[in-house]
Amino acid sequence: MILCVAVMAIAMTSCSSLGMVGLIYDGDIQPVAVTSNALGQKVGTATCVSVLGIVAVGDGGINAAAKNGGITKISHVDRKTLSVLSLFTKYEYFVYGE
């Protein structure tokens, strides 16, 4: 019972800001931001990874993704999430624009 409560507490720590969250597995794409700029042909990506909630590495920023895609006018941003038991979590940001 204590283990179940601990797992639920860990899983619920940031639910309010994440949108959909899968307790065992999470593999989804969600919108992050949109601007009034027209939909562009270019896509840039940036990734960050967390292991055990202890170590987190990577530059998952929108600026990094825009730079990687050669984008100066952002139209919108999406985030792809991959999480397994909250032991391994990967966020990949997709920036679209020109």
C-alpha cells in the first residue's frame, strides 16, 4: 500500500503543467505554443532527457530547436513525450516556421 501511494505521489508531482500523463507509459505529442506567423516549411528539434528523476541532460529549449532548424520566424511549437514509469523521460520539441 505504501509503495502504491509513493508511486502515485511521484507521478502526480507535475500533472498540472503537463497535460496528459500516463502513469506507466506516456507517448504523445502536444501543442506548446502558437504565433500569428504563417505555417512554415522548416522544422527544428531539440531534446532533453531525464533518468530516474535524478539526472537530466540536454537543451530542449525552443531557441535551440529554432536554431537547429534555421528558423527565425516561429509559427508553432509541439512537444513529443516519451516516459516509462517516470524512470526514463524524454521531451523532444518541434519548432515550425521559416
